[in-house]
Amino acid sequence: MRNLTEGIIYVGVDDFQTKLFENQYPIVSGVSYNSYVIRDEAVAVMDTVDEIATDAWFDNLEEALDGKAPDYLIVSHLEPDHSANIERFLLKYPETVVVANEKTFNMLPQFVSVEIKEDMKKVVKEGDKLSLGKHELQFFMAPMVHWPEVMVAYESTDKILFSADGFGMFGALNGGLFSDEVEGMPLAWTGEARRYYANIVGKYGAPVQTLLKKAAGLDISIIAPLHGLVLRGDLDFYIDMYKKWSSYEPEEEGVVIAYATLHGNTGKAAEKLAEIIRSKSGCKVAVFDLSRIDVSYVIAAAFRWSKLVLMGVTYDAGLMPSMEDLLYHLKIKNVQKRKVAIVQNGSWAPASGKLMLTAVEGLKDMEIYENVVTIKTRMTEQNIQELTELANWL
């Protein structure tokens, strides 16, 4: 438990037990569920935490409250990793007024069984303010970042944007809190923030852009998300990254080579292509064996770099499941504005190239290499020449 500023206290909890965030994304360094208390003439609690962190959160909360009863519970996002303790909180503190927008109140019965009386609800809309005394919160709606009921809150005295899932990241805090206290920041934030953004929020670039425009009109000194480090210091860096990610512009020039291989031949071709690219242009290349790395890392790399090569083997006249999974995620996460090339492999009836090409043609604003490279089992000298021509196009 630490102070963000005088009167604003962090009461979040680290989780090292959960292995898959949303039961799908590996979190080898854990994750934090962030929650905050504003102590003033009135006391506000900013969101609850995941069920797995219940006991630790209530311990932190009671210490921060120091005998005072909370006046308000602000609900910015209903996903269970933030709403799981609303019911327990209201049973423990029944005189607390719940502050949320209309969409949140409409959805709330899906998440809690306790009935909230009408006079214990405060419905807020775009721009509404709530005075706590010295501190004042102003609310801004952020629908589809990344659920429809999301809102953020701006505290004007200390200039804090409570950004819900925006600017969040994977990784537990391990006793840290502020970004400017971590060695290597802001770049140290980028890797797991990018993977979080691309996989959790990535589909919703347009709503994120809308929220960024609202935030541009605010004087912000601190960004306090619901996961990961509280951002302080070079906020322009973090905001610029969000602008790039949400507009689907690559961060930098580089090539992602993602391959699915049965017996290693397609993998050897992938490594050969990477070698050719590096030797010819010095361009950065990241090579991913889709059978050995979680797809969330590949999607994050696709958001980072400007070019993508898909290399897939024909399997039962179709694609290997790992390649199908990547193509699904490229579509559902809205990856676009990239140069893409296709390499297929098949021993007697290569079909993977056409299937990968059809999938890529369904993505937005993709520049596609017109020559699908076909390998029949083992890479030949002719294939190496074709991969060289492909590298030249990249």
C-alpha cells in the first residue's frame, strides 16, 4: 500500500497464482489488480479487484480507510477482474453510494446479486463531476475500451487520469508502483503493455482514439490504470505509443516471420529467410515457431513491426491449427496496414498458401506480395532464390 499523492492511496494487489489472464494469455510475471482510495471530506474507492485477491484487497482497504467508512464506490469497468468484490464490498459497507454510468447499472445485475437501492446509486454521464472536498472527479465515457460500459475519471487537483484498462500492462508490481521508479523506463513498460494492448484492447482502435482525444484536453500528471505500473514522468511517450497502436501504425520497421512446421523443413526455410533479410538490409527480424510460442506474443510483434511473413505447411489439405489460430487472431485483433508475404509448403498438394492468402486478403489495408513461394518438402536452391526476391520486396 502506497500513496499516489497526499490523500490518494494505492490498495491494489499482485497476483502470482493465475497463469493465464482471461484464461488464455500467459502471465509469467503475474498481474496486478489496481484499486485506489481517495481520502477527503468524502472517501471514494476506485474499483474493486479480482476474486483471487479478495482477502489481501480488504486488508489494504481497511488500512487505507483507517476506520472511516467509504462514501462512494466508483465502478469504471465491470469485467470480473475488477468487479468481483463489489458484492462483498457493499455487504461490508452498505451505506456506500455506487457511482457508475447508466450502462454499468444496466449490466450490474449480471455480476452481483445484492440489490442496490435507487437512492444509493449515483448515475453519471459524460463530463459530470463529483466533489469529495479538496479532490474532484470528472467522468468521461470510454465505450468499447474494451467493454461498452467503460468510463474513466479525471481527478483535477492532483491531475490524475484513472484510465480503467487503458495504459494497462501484464506483470505484477513486486512492491513497485510508479513507472519513473523502475529502471529502464519507459521502454521497460512497452513490451508487456504492448502485448496487453494488442490482445485485450487491440480490436478497438477507433474507440481508443476517441478517448485519447478527450484526454488531450486534460492536464494530466499521472495515469493510474487498473493493471500494471502507475505512469508518471514522460507521459508523452506512453500516449504516443497508444496513438500508434490504436491507429494500427507500426512502431518501427521490422519483419515478423511466423511459421507452422510439421517436421522442421518450413522452420528451416523461415530461418533462412531471416538470414537473407538481415544480411541484405540489416532489418530487424523476429522469428516465431507457432507451435512453441503463445499467439499473444506474435500478435504483439505484429502490432510492433511493419512487415509480416506467414509460412505454413499443408496439413490434412488445410492448415496446421497453430497457423489457423494466428490467422484468427490477426483478424479479431484488427491487425492492418502491413506488408505481407506468404510461403507455403506441401509434399504433394500444397494448399496452405491459398488459405493463408484468402485470410490475409480479408484484413484491412494490407500490401500483399504477389508471388506465393511454394516449397515441396525440402527447401531447394530455387526456393532460396525465391526467398531472396521476397526479401528484396520487403
